[in-house]
Amino acid sequence: MTEPLLVAEQVSMTYSDGNGSLEALAETSVSVARGEFVCLLGPSGCGKTTLLHILGGLLRPSTGRVLFDGQPLSAPTYRIAFVFQKANLMPWRTALANVALPLEVRGVPRSEALRQAHEALRLVGLEGFEESYPRQLSGGMEQRVAIARALVQGAEVLLLDEPFGSLDALTRDQLNEELLNLWQTQSKTVVMVTHSISEAIYLADRVLVLTSRPGRVALEAAVTLPRPRPLDGSWGPEYSRLATQLRTAIAIS
């Protein structure tokens, strides 16, 4: 494994309001290697999204710190991009304009921003839909636009928070295949939250299972199944063993 690109050192998160406090994430350490694909599994409310937001600089942890490429990370950076369960596209902007937005914010000239946005849409299979508005796109197509928007930033790390959780099974399978292809061809580092054991095994190099709130890493499991992996889960006894191990870890967490 190569040197870690993204490291969380003993991070925790406690949310406070006028009615008291809620410990969402106990002290947790996570290390992600450059080029690695890691999935986060765990019961609802266990702090997976909180950990993802801390890793990307959206949240400052109550304790601990995050290192990105060897340097402390305390705020978002264009080198780390998020894709959420909802695409969060601006309805008044076309697909092309939505993808170009991060570049415009950074001051990239409009012509160059549109050129790069065209290329990002091509990578996610949306050539011909550049002038479509979000209302004219299916849920899967909207998520492709969101992924293109993340890619166009030139981000080295993609943090994905159940990006395909609301889609039908066939569309989800198709987008998982496309995500793997982008990960491999674009040399990205990926951390993805999912509730699906089969999805985690299909995608990941390594799966981390978090306990119930306050979340902490209960299990770290390497996925050694050879790639490409079949979508139908027909991987034999090694898949069954790993799926049982993950399911048991979630159940007792």
C-alpha cells in the first residue's frame, strides 16, 4: 500500500445545542492510501456522514485532526470533492453550467470552464445532454452531472455519501460500474458511505464498519476478491465469508 493521502487522527464529534450535547463520533482514526477505494458501513445514525464531512474539511472535529497529503486540513479544498445522495444541482442552470460552476467560482475563464465541463460530461456518458436542465434529467443522470461536477474540479479525492441510495437497482448497478471505471482511469482516491454490504464488497479495496452512535471503527476488512467483480455477487465462498463478517459486525455494533 502506498503512503496515506488522507488521515484522521483520533477525531471525535460532539454536537451541542441549548438542550445539551450529542456525541456522534467517538475518537476514531482512519487512514486512506493514495488511489485506494474505501467504503464506510454501519447502522443509521452511527456517524458515517459526520466522519466523511470531517475528512473533507466541512466539519471541524471536536478533538483530533485530519491530515491531507501530510498537511493539516481545517477547511474544504478543491482537491477534495463531495458527491451527496441528492445531486443538489441548481435548477436554473443547464447540466453544462452546473458542472462548470466550481471552475467559475475559482476564476477560470468561461470558455475554458465550459471546455472542461464538456469533457467531464463526456466522461460520465452525458454527451448530448449539455443543455438539459435538471428537471429534464432522470435521477441517475442528475447523479452523473454531480459526479462530473466533482471531477471537473481536478480533485484527487472523491468523498461520496450514498450517492446512488435513492436510485433503482438497475440504475445503481450501472452507476457503480461507471464509478469504478472513473476511479481506475482517473486515478482517484475514493471514500464512500453506503448501507449496502454487496455494494461495498463490489466496489472497495477495504471496508470499515462503524459502531452505533457514538461511532467508532469496529472492523476493518480488506476485500481481496480479484477485479473485475461480477455484479450478481457470484464470487464463491470468499464473498460469502466476507459478507457474513461484515453483517455480523454491523449487527453487534
